[in-house]
Amino acid sequence: MGLLITPITTTVTSGILAQDAGAASGLMNATRQIGGALGLATLVALAATTSGTTASYRAVFVTIAAACAGVAALALALPAAVSRSGFRDHAPPSAERAHRGP
């Protein structure tokens, strides 16, 4: 999870106007916290209702793997970003500026 915080933050705030960046960042952080709490609660409940330590771990890890596979499939199904000029973006705006120079 720690490796994903910076890329997700960059993705969420890259197409946002400067005056909306704080709201977008706050919404992203709140969603991340609520999702983490609900996900952990769900996995703990699943582990508590499964009898046996090995079966509990297996159920939890299979559930996590299924959730990761579902999120990966959803990410692949998302459309490519379209810039305001109408062309597909292939790199974040900061990367384009870095290649063009100052």
C-alpha cells in the first residue's frame, strides 16, 4: 500500500484545477481511510467466522487475491485519459514539461 500512495495522489490531483486540489486530495485521503477500515473489518469478520487457523488464513488470502484481481480488471477496463485539447494523454503534464525543458 505504501508504494501506491504517491502514484495514486499524482493521478487524482493531476487533472484538477489549483483551487480544487485541496478538496480532491481530502476526498482521496478520506476514501482511502474509510476503504481501509471497511476492508480490514470485512477480512477480520471473515477470519472470525471461519473455523480453524489454516482455513481462516486461506479464506482471507483468497478473498484478498480475488479483490486484487477484480481491481486490476477494472483498472484495465478504464478508458484512457483525454486532455482538454481532445487528444489522449500518454504522460502526466509534469512529464511533458520535463521533456520540453524550461
